[in-house]
Amino acid sequence: MSGLPVSGPLLLAIESSCDETGIALVEDGRRIHANVVASQIALHGPTGGIVPEVAARAHLRWIVPVLDEALATAGVTMADVDGVAVTYGPGLAGSLLVGVNFAKTIAWVHGKPLIPVNHLEGHVYAGWLLDPGEAEREEPPFPLIALVVSGGHTFLVEMRDHLDYRYLGGTIDDAAGEAFDKVGRLLGLGYPGGPEISRAADRATAHNRVFPRAWMPGTYDLSFSGLKTAARRIIAQARADAGLSADEREGDLPDAAVAELAWGFQDSVTDVLTTKTIRAAEAIGARGIVLGGGVAANGALRRRISGEAEARGIAMVIPRPGLCTDNGAMIGAAGARRMAAGLRAGLDLDARPSLPLARPVAK
Amino acid sequence: MTARPLIIIDTATTHAVIALATAEGMLVEQRRWEAGYRHGEELLARIAGLLADRGIAAQDLGGIVVGTGPGAFTGLRVGLATAKGLAHGLQIPVVGIATGAMLLRAAATASGANVHQLVLVQPAGLSDRVVSRGGEASRILPGGTDADLGVDGRLVAVDLAGRAPDDATALGDAAVAGLADALCVAGAARLAAGDTDDLARLVPEYVTLPRGVLMALPDDGVVVSGGRGSAP
Ligand SMILES: [Zn+2]
């Protein structure tokens, strides 16, 4: 059926859980018609992290222009839309409130159903998305393992069907993305740390640096705080060896050393994430693995996990980097499944900053 | 002038206010409720209820007047996001009006005092307060036990029950009760004059921001991708 247009419901999907204002139009939970994202990275760069009040105000500033741009890009009006999907958790309370209340009002004014979506399942369902003009391809096959890795979340779930999540394990302390940010700072690289470390690691010519791995034996849990501590110690030693003070603001390590350290750190994270994911996939007899979340944009992780899955005949689905970071289209993909399952929200929908990922139940 | 009614929304204080007004700024009905810091669950349902009880469809509305603060983070986000959704969805104009100035005006009306003799105080976090006077920028007053808050003028204390003198709290209650009326008058005048706000740029005024954070966000701090003319 390659090239045939899909013909399911068209959802307007709104994502505002963190520091990206994303609004998309997605047809049948797969085909992207528009996916506009206002990213606040440059706004938060000077503070080296997200300031919640600034993020919420930027959402308020950008949500209307992003909606207009999404509708114009897709060439549709609200009359063409069959439902409004919105992230209602988890995330920053103030950021979520903007998207939730805007979405509720838009849905009410236009008489469209409102579909509440969990941000985390959005990251999983990014694996179902097709870009405009992209050829049809198979959906990720069940049963599958989904690994979601981002600045705020790192966990593994088993899915035997749509919207059916069994939590296998996750980080017991920091998210992997946080560790990237922290180590990026220690190496004198910019914010966010993920892409910076990836670029630096690609320049490494020596690959001898070994950072520790926290295996958390017998579980699918993960831990990155020990790695962060070890990285601080290893980088301090490298600075001492280079005749620099321990304060990373006082002079930069030579580029070759930064590259080698970045590679070693990234290799530790990649090794643990890949090993745990493959182990989980083998344990449940998974036919597919879906990778999602901002850290899934990391090239080394993508290559490593794809290679291991391929060697075992497991279908590997990794969205392109722009669909791994927060965006509205992923909410539209998950929202379509929720809509098909009869899930609707009322006008009393509120933000749920600590919403867990669990099978949703229609009210 | 059309006869299409206006909707008024203010969520800057712990008492949310919605109202219907004529295009000329006559208050038709106001509804207030104790929202605390959870405005999000009720605001839209209350607006829908008010319109339904009055037999008015959302599509009949001719404009939106929304209070922009200063006030607490949660309420203002909910109020502004809802106002923007209404304005965009209904394709009608919105005007943002400073809640602080309207509270002072309402307190002046209630007490017979000149607005310039009044000083509005609101909570900012657990112990600080924010002080607003007519025609001046709001400023933060660090927490303390000083009963008169060390401010020159008659106090209008909003959301400070037990943390301000009783007469100041009573005048604050009167100000909140008169807020919808003040917003109606000021909002209708601006709408009639065509002095409406840019829907995108309308943002609230918070009582306080973390140290070092600018009130005005630079537009170039945000990068928009995925639209027309850029790769998806
Ligand atoms: Zn995310």
C-alpha cells in the first residue's frame, strides 16, 4: 500500500510539558501533516538548565503562533480536525498548564473531542510516525520493548498491545540525559550536553577511556549517579594531568582529551542501555524494539542498539532525531490510539506533573 | 457598535472571577469562586456554565477581557491560556488589563478614597509581598513581621488574611468584589477604541520571578522549526 494516503482521523496535538511548544497535525496516528516546534534551548542556555517560570511564559508567548503555523503548514482549518490531543503529564506543572488549558478551550470552542495523552507514551509512539511524503512502512511489531531515554526519564517497558505498558525498570536516580548535561558541563561543553558530548566523542581518535558501568544485576533498573561521580573524579584527574586546576571554568582541557573523555562516558551509557534493552527483549521474546526520548537522538546509541537488535533478528524502530526530542506529532500518534480506545477528557482536565505511565482506562 | 457580549476572566488572585458584560461595559453577571491555586480544573467549565445559563453560545461573544496580574503563577497561566484559546478559536479580540490597577480602582470606589492614596499588597511566595501603587511598577517587599508593612498609604491587602491588618484585608475583599466591574469598564473602553492586544505577545505579569530572570523574554531565545519553509 506504499504511497496510498492513509485515511483515519486527523488530530491536532499539543505538547508543552517541558521547554518545547509543539503542535502537530497527524492523520490516523501515523502520517504527519505538520509538526511545528518552538524550542527554548537558547532561552535556557545562559542558565545551563530550564527555569520553570521562564519555560511556562515562553509557552504562553509561542502557543498561538505555533498553532497558526501548524494549521497553515498542513493546509487545514480547525473544521478539518477530528479531535484535539494534549499532553497532561508528566512534566513541569506550569508548562503543562499552558498546553492543557489552551487545548481544552480550543476543543470546546470547536466542539471537538479532547484526548488526554501521557507524554511518556508519546515518546514510545513516535516510533509509529511517518513524515510527509515518506513511504508506508510496517508498524512496530508486538510484543515489543520500548526504551525511553531523555533529560527527565530513562526506563524500559514491555508492550504486548497498544496502550498496554508493563514497566520493567528504569533509573533509580538521575535520567541519562541529566548525566549528559552534567558531564558536558564538566568537560566545558555547551548546554544541552547530549549533542555536545556526541559531537566531541565523534572526534576521539583514542578509545581507551573506561568509565564504570552500574549493572544493577538481576533487575532492569538503571543508575547514573555513580557514573556522574566517577566522571567528576576522572575529569579532575585528567585536568590535573594536564596541569589545570580542578575548576572547569579555569581553562579548558585539550580538545583531544575532551574527545576521549566524552567518548568514554558515552560508551558507558550506551553499553548499559543497550545491554539492558537487549536482555529485556530476549527475555520476553520481543519482535521489536522502539527507542524514544531526546537521548535517542545520540548517534552512538542508535548505531549500537540497532546493530545488536539486527544481529538477533529483532525489528529496530528509532525515529529520526527531530521526532525523538519533544514534539506534538508524537502526542498525535499516541492520541489516535487513545481516541480509538474511547478515551476522552472533560472540561475539568488538569495538568498531572507526576502522571505515571500505565494502561489508560476509559471513563 | 455590535451588541455582542464580552467575557471577563481574572485568575490573578485565589478568587477566580468570570463575568459577562455588554459591549458597552455594563456588568451582566459575575461569578466568583475560591480557586486557591487550582484554577485549571474549573475555569473553562465555569465559563461554559455561565454562558449556558444565560443562553449565550461561545460564538456569540464579541471580545475577551483578561486580567494579567500581578498574581500567582498558576492562576495567571490558566487564565491567559484560556483567554488565548477563546480568542483564537472564536477569532475575536482580546485585551489584557493589569489586575493590580483594577483592584486599586475597585478599592477606591468601595472606600471613597483617591486611588493614589491606596497601596495594594499581595503575597509573593511564603513570606514576601508585592506592593503596587497607581502608575508605578510593582515592587517586592521582603518578608517581615511589621504590621503596617512599612508602606506609606492606605493598604489594600489581597490574599493576605492573617498576614495584614484587618482593615486592609477588608478593603482587599471589597476590591476583589469590585474587580469584575472595573475590568468590564476598562476592557470595554479599550475594545471600543480598537486598542486590543497581540494574541501571541500577551503574557502575564507575575508577582515575582527567580533572581536574574528577565520579565521580557527575548524572541530570539526561541527557535521555531517544522513550519512552512523549513525542513519538517
Ligand atoms: Zn520528553
